[in-house]
Amino acid sequence: MGEISKLTKQITDFRDKRNWKQFHNPKDCAISLSLEAAEVLEHFQWKNEKEIEEYIKKQKTEISEELADVLYWILLMSNDLKIDIAKSLERKIKINSKKYPVKKSKGKHTKYNKL
């Protein structure tokens, strides 16, 4: 069993012991994912680069917990929607490699359609 499968089993066991699957329709899970991602953003809002650097040193645990919440919803949704998230990520990396060839995109933040 791979690491993603182990994590997915842990979160589905956690959910199922509490009988929460009844509340986890795709819409509400997507909303929860978005809300948790927004909580990651809150850590960086209104801070300049230097403030962010210092903040990360002091708040790394809190940031890591928010990132874990995002991963929780990604794994839960992919499980419930029968999506192999590891394969999806591999496929997306291949797609992005074609959109952003190293020769054209290295060191640039330009969107693929403007390269």
C-alpha cells in the first residue's frame, strides 16, 4: 500500500467512525477544500516578503496544519470520486511539461499561452 493510500485510509476511517460521509457530497467537500486553502492564504495576507520570512519561522506548525487540512479534502474527494490522485498528478505534470517547455519557460512566470 502506497503512502497516499495509507493516508486516504486513515482519513476515511476517521470520517466513517463519525458517520460523516452522509455530509460529504462533492459540492460541500469542494467548498471545504476552498475554505481550507483560504486559511493557508490568511497566514500570508498583508505581510511583505521580510514579514513572511519571519512569520514562517514562528508559525510553521500552524501553516503545516492548514496545508494538512487542504490535503485531507483533496484525498477525501479523490477517494469519493474514484480518482487516482497520484496518476492524475503524474498526468498533469506531463501536460504542464508540454505547456511549459524548459526552453521557453525557464525563469519566467509567463502563462503558457503568452510564451
